[in-house]
Amino acid sequence: MRWTDINDIAIELCEAHPEVDPLSVNFVDLRAWVLALPEFDDDPNHSGEKILEAIQAAWIEERD
């Protein structure tokens, strides 16, 4: 997965952290959790606030 695979990342985060409310996650933790996903393989420096916001929004949608 790459940073642009927002929906796939959201699904993986939902499965990896089912007890977490995505609205309560700060971007520092969110970035770290994405980087820790086993299937994630992209440059850590290519993330930004817009990408993290999109991942968080997709995670919220996936959870609902």
C-alpha cells in the first residue's frame, strides 16, 4: 500500500484498531499507525496533513 491507497489504509486501520474512535486520533499517531501497517510500503516523508485527513475521513466512514 501507498499513501494514495486511502480506502485500503482505512480498512486496515479499522481492523488493526477496532476499539479506537478515529475522531480521537491525532495525526502524529495516525501517521505512525499507517507506517506500522504490514502491507504499507511507501516513503514516510510523502505524507501530509491532507492525506492524513483523507485517511481519517475514510476510516470514519469505514467504521460506520
